[in-house]
Amino acid sequence: MAKPTSWNIVTVADSDEVVIAADFPATGRPEAQFTDLAPLLGDTRSFWQTVPPVVSPEEGVSGADYIKQWGAELADSGLVVRGVLGFCVGGVYAAALADEAARRQERPPVLVLFDPEQATVPTLYWQFEKLLGNLTTVLSAEEVTRVRDTSLALMQEHGEDVGGYAAGLHRVFRSVAVDAFGRLGLDAERTEEMIGLFSSFISYLSVAARLDVSDTWRRATAISSSSPRSGLNPHRSPAGEDSPLVAREIRFDTEHAQLLRSDAVAETVRELLRP
């Protein structure tokens, strides 16, 4: 088969099985990535990771269209999907890909979700807030305040409309990014590249809201961190029971940002993927 364009082939093995992972990789992000986890698995299977499509939230792409290329290239490979992993909102796409693989092969893949989150307006807000925190050396204090105030006002305006909120955040970011990146000496091409990366990220978050994978999550194993605002933790009952959103939950005394580089987590994943 031709080299996939919608997948990053992290490792290649002499096997007819593959483990796939859904995430939005970004250079310099504080959270560990699947490229950190893959070497820890010591797996005899290939490991592929999704490459998010370059789309804008204003395009209104459906969930099915968003993942279409992923599924097509995976099917063309002829590989059997042994496991599907998803990090954060990537757990939504992982579930959709697990469903698709299960329709093509005799044995459904193992589905493992790391601090899984649904795509909601508050999810987009907190991800946007983290981005602002990373841009404090680029944006002025006045710009940060203005953008934050506008993003909060947009939350009230759009309610539960994730797509509308994502489009609004995209416009807000663009309105300040051009000037801010210009002050750093970035030319127009590089500025558009940076804005395009944000556009792809906010689309990755918002398109997930168009996919209903609740039934599939109830057949999945969740790996939960100790971070109180991550994954299933904010929805936990006062008694602290495991979440009913998944079939099984395994908790680690590990921060959200370190889940994918934890040796203990990797050992658990190896067991879950064992034939």
C-alpha cells in the first residue's frame, strides 16, 4: 500500500496487527504524547497515530467526514487492529475508529481511553485557556484580558453549541494573533501557519461533539490520572465510585500530563492488549 498521509507511523513491526492511537500531537505541549508511550510498550505490533485533518471550525465538517480518511487508509493497509487508544478528547475518535475496525474484522479491538473527555463548550474553553497561558510571552496583558473576557462572553452566547463556540474562538484568536505574531517578526506565511494550527486544534475538539460514542465508551477501559479536572474525575460522585461512562476504570496516582510516559501505565496497557 502507499504510505498513509493521515497517519503517523510511529513504529513498524513484522506483524499483521497494529495498535492505533487518536490524539492531537503538538510540538512542545506539556502533556506526554503517544510517541512517548509507544516505546514503553515493547510491542511486536506496529503503532500508528492519527494526523488530524487541516480544517477550519467554520467549515462545519461532520464527524463521519472528519475520520473518513483515517478509516480508509487503515482498511487499505490490510492490518488487523488489535488495540485503539485515545487521549482526552481523542477518546471520542478512538471509539469511532474502534467501531469501524470492529465492522471489518472478526475480533473487535481493545479500546483504552486515557483521561477521556467529551467535547463540550467548557472543554473548549479550558483548552483555550491553556493556550492563552502558553502565549503570555506573545500577547500583552491587555490582549490576554480582552481575549479571555470575549471567550467567556461567547460561552454565554452559544450555550451548548460547540460548533458555534469553536468558530467564535477561532475569530477571536485570529483578531489578536496577526498583530501579536507580527511583533515577533513572523512573516505572513508563518503567521497563517500558526493560526492554521490553532484552527486545526479547535476543529479537532469541536468536530468530536458531532460523534455519539457513548455506547462504545461503555465497552471501554479508562485509564484515569490523579488530576481532579481531567478526564472522568470532574464527574465522579462524592463517594468516589468508578465512572458509569466506561466498562472499567483503572486509576493511577499520576498527573494527567504524565500518563503517557508512565512505566506503570505502559505495563497495564501491555496487559490489556495481550492476546
